[in-house]
Amino acid sequence: RRRRRRCCCCRRRRRRRGGHCARDMAVAREELQKDLEEVKELLAKATRKRVRDVLLAEKHKLEVEIKNQPPPTPKDVAEEDKSSLGGYTVKINNYAWDQSDKFIKLYISLNGVQKLPAENVQVNFTERSFDLLVKNLNGKNYTMTFNNLLKPISVEGSTRKIKTDTVLVMCRKKREEKWECLTQVEKESKEKEKAAYDTSDPSEGLMNLLKKMYAEGDDEMKRTINKAWVESREKQSKGDIPMDI
């Protein structure tokens, strides 16, 4: 039998078939990840037990499906790493936050973040912390870590949303109550400052305040405090001021 000769276009399509499969699998993984993120957002809003049970079951199903996806080939991994990792990593220090009875909300401004694929914006939650990683945004990676949150959060109920030029991290509170600050460290710092000023002797409280201002102030502040102290001592020696400063 004479073998049918394929045209050059057919042969080219046959050679490229593997590439199409790799891209299709990558798209499938991305779609599953997007579905999972949407389920998490719905779960964060749901309050009815039956609805939450259904969403939790769907969340588990999607996580298993993502886990069972065929692993990418080394070539695919190399290409993905090249496209997802930027030149260097920047630590995020600036943010705004507010809260409702159910959520702690942190707003992180990043220009153009809404243009990234969903999987490039990752948040890992634990009961008392979270880590944010934004990959390959204008050639850079961005990270933010919050440890020792003031109170426990729900890992399953916490999520993140991508808005125009903003990442919104939503930490679901385990108990619906107001937080006075974000972390335990902030709380302890405020308590120490309060203790320094809350004294039965008003002059002692004033001295503590002046010591703190002197320790934290610049050279000009220290000169001003020194001058005020000298003038106060001089007036006291003349009997004009009965109380030491």
C-alpha cells in the first residue's frame, strides 16, 4: 500500500500537539484555581450552616482536583518560573486597615495588580498569621508578613480579593468582636506606654513623658528639653515653682 503523504501543515500540527496539551493543562489549572478563589470568597460571606457545608465540600473537591492535576514537565516549569518570578523582592510596609464584626480588612496598594493572573497573588493563612506574595508585578515580587495577630482567625473563612491597584486581604475573625489593634506586639506596646503615663503622682507622669520625648527626639528636641529643665531648676531655686519638672 502506498503511504499517504501528509502536507507540511499537517506535519507541523502533529509536532505541535504536545505544546497545545501543555498549554491546555496550564489553562485548566488556572481555571480550577480561579474557581477555588471564588468559592473561598463565597464561603467568607456565607452564614447559613447548610450553605457553608456545601461550599466547604466544593472547596475540598476543587483542592483535590488541583492536587491531582498532572505535574508539568521540567520545560513547562522552567517557562512558568521565568514568566512568574520577577527580578527581586520588595517588602511591603505600607497598608491601611479597618474592620467589621466579622472581618479584619487590610488594603495594600500595588499599581496594576489587577492585570496579573490570579495565581500570581497568593495569601497563606494560619490561625494567627498570614503571608502575602505578589509575583512578577512590573518585574518585581512583593511580600508582606503578619505574625502574631491579636486574636485567632478562621483559615477557611479568610480570603483575598484583587481590585484596581489594590489587594484586599480579608481575615475572618473566629469571634465577632472589635480588635483594638492588629497584633499582640502592638497591644503590648500600647500597654507599656499607658503604664508609663498612668501614675498617681502627676509630676512622675510628666517626667516619664519628658524622658520618652528626650530618648526618641532629635538633637533640636533634646536641646529644647535641656533648656526647659535648666530654666525650671532656676525658677525653683528662686521659689517661683514649688514642683520639680
